[in-house]
Amino acid sequence: MIISKMILSRITIKTDKNWAIFTALFLIFIAFVIARLLPLLIPQEAKYLEFIINGFFVLFSWDMVNAMVGGAIDQAVESANQQNIDNLKAKTPEESHKKQDLEFMAWVTSKNIKGRNSLLQNDNELEIIKTKALIRDEIVNVLTKNQDNLLTSIATKASRYTLNKEKLTHEEQLKDIDLHELEIFRQDIFIYLKAWLVISIKYDREMQSELIKQSHPSEESPKKQDYLKALRYIKDNLMERDTVAQYFQEKYKHEAREIIKFYLNRLIERIKKEP
């Protein structure tokens, strides 16, 4: 029994939820049947056998079910990850490729085009596409330069505001028992900005926000409203300040700010719809 427990404690059996439930019920049933039959076959030991057998099967079935339930969870996670990959592959091409082709055509223009092209539009429209592409490049460069210092600063300010920590002095921060919680929340907000916002703007396509894990105050019970509050603060307050706008070229300042706010608003709406 000890050997079987040692083995099972190191095994995760890949299965699905229904099979794990069936196995648990089956083991309980077998334990019950054997516990009832053996005392009839060996009546002189009936008083002890029922307790011993029940105890054996409880311990054995616990390890077995634990292994199978763990396997069912792993299998569900693998299936969900594969589904996300399949969704990404399914969504790819046409719309994204069309946008990329249009950006390419914006630089070629009608003066340099060889032959005819179904995507060719008038040069004014292509100039607008080119300008938007340049602004997106400007945004990505500004937000990610100097090892993401600006994104880190934005995430820190939004996190402190949301958790009412923005007025703490350095000494108070060192004594604050909730500092670890603040850092976890700040990291999550940073990932939303670095991964979702920057990549969405870079490719002019909304990424899958549901793939980003929320860990504040815990992974089991995250506070969605805190994340929404922090992102709204970034959109409605931090993006309106010169501390962010000063990094953009003068000719792109207004448009860059509007693009960032547009995508932040889209991110907020996506998170609101998440379960």
C-alpha cells in the first residue's frame, strides 16, 4: 500500500473530468462491496476487517482520484491552450493581410506601381494610411524605449492610484505590508500595456486580452473592477498629461494620444465582457 501511494503521488493521469468522476464512484463502490463480502467469508475477523478494508480503499482511492483529477485539470488546460492557438490561426490572414498590403501600397503609391492592383486606392487615401502607420510606429517606439521606462512609470502610477497608495512616502512604502500586493497588481497592469496595448497598436489589430492572467488580489478571485479602474485612470488622466505627450513629435501628439486612448477603451470593453 505504501509503495502504491508513493507511486501514485508522483503520477498525474491524463484523463477528462467525466472519467475522473466515474473512477471515484467506482472505487467507492468496490470498497463498499468488498467491505461487506469479506466479513461474511471470514466471520471470526468481521469486527476488524471492515475497518481495515475501508481504510485501505479510502487511502488508495484518494491517491488515485487525486492523480486523475489532476490529470483532468491538466488536460482541460492543454485543451484550452490548443483552442486559443487554433483561434489565433483561424483569425489570421485575410483582414490582417489586407491591412498590411494597404500599408505597403501606401509607400509604393500609384506613381511607382507596376501594373494594376485591386488594392490600389487614390493617393490621398494612401497618404492617410501611411501617416497612421508612421504614428503607430512612433507610439510603439515611445512606449518601449529605454527598456520600457515610460510603461513602467504609467503602470506604477495607475496601480498606486487604484489601491490608494499614491501619497505614501518612501519610508511608508518600506513599512507597508501591502507592498507585495501593489507590486503584483503593477506587474499585471504593465503586461496589459506592454503585451496587449503595444502589440495591438503595432499591428493595428486587437490582441486576445482574455489570455492575460489577473493575479490581484489572488488568481482565484481577481478584482476585475480594480483593473478597469486602473486602465480608465491611464486613459482619462495619464494620457492627458504632458508627461506622456512630451515624448511624441509635435506633429503626431494629438493623433498618437487619440490612438492610445482608442485602444485603451477597446481593452476596457474587452475586459468588461470577460467572465
